[in-house]
Amino acid sequence: MGYKKVETYDEAAINSLKDSYRGIITAIGEDPEREGLQKTPERMAKAMQFLTQGYELDAKAILDSAKFAEDYNEMVIVKDIELYSMCEHHLLPFFGKAHIAYIPNGYITGLSKLARVVDTFARRLQVQERLTHQILDVIQETLNPLGVGVVIEAQHLCMMMRGVQKQNSVTTTSAFSGQFMKNETRSEFLRLIAADLS
């Protein structure tokens, strides 16, 4: 048995995107019939559909699919969750890490579901500030924990490749609810995500 790659796409969307990208290639002065560019509109269309698949996902349903009653009320942290998103202002990528903590209030969720929630919102046209709050809000609404903390650190190609061209800048955003509004709890979370526990 050989290897077979299986991908599924919305064909109507792919065709529309292909036409648009073909127009963009022409508008910047290139020849879409040149050998290296002949399949580029289709590749770009499929890439964009992949990079924006979060619109088809339901973060609340993801958390509900692995929601378990559990008598645990200490902080749960999943840190260094890789994220890749697209800046809605320039359609250039930003990428980095998300750190999430919550304090259960009768329910926990599968740890991988927190990473899937990050992907659900990151795989959309975004700004980092909104992304941070969307992650917090859905965890708060779905699990009703005693509190949630979210910190995102990311680098933005719209700042690195164009504009001010600052190669080493990192943008940090945070959002907190419930117990994380208390300085002691918030400080513990921030200390733990900065620590190397290995």
C-alpha cells in the first residue's frame, strides 16, 4: 500500500479564491501562465482555506466534547501552545505561544481541547487582542470555572517584513477573569508560565 494524501476543500470557495489569486498575480506584474506560477492560484486558495478553517469550528462544542465532572479546584495550566494566525489588517501571519490557566469549579476539560480552542480562534482573520479574549470567554462560558487566565506572546510579520521592520519585537496580550483578577493568583500564573520546571 502506498501513501495517499487525502484533503477536503470547499470546491466553490477554492474556485473563487483561485480566480482572485490569479488576478492578484497579474496585478503585481507577473505572468500566471509562467511555469512556476501555473498552479500557484490553486495552492494559495487551498492554503487560505486551511489557514481560515477556524470559521467552520465551534470552540464551545470542542470543550463540551470532553467535559468531565471532577472535584479539583487548583490551577490547571497548559502553556506554550503554538499558534499561527493571520493579521486581518495585512493578511500576513502572526505566530507565537498561548498560555492558558483555569481553576475548575466542578468540571475539567481534556487538556488537548484547550489547544484546539486556540486553533479554532487562531485559524481566522484576527487581531491578537481579540484572540486573547475569545479564548478566555469560551472557557469561562463553557466550563464556568472559578477563573481563567490567558496570555499570548506573538511575533507579527506585518511589523517584521513591512512597515517598521522590527525583527525582534514580541507582542504580549493578556486577559483574566474571576480568581485571576486577584493579584496573588495572577502572579502565580505568570510566574509558572515563565518558569522552566524541567
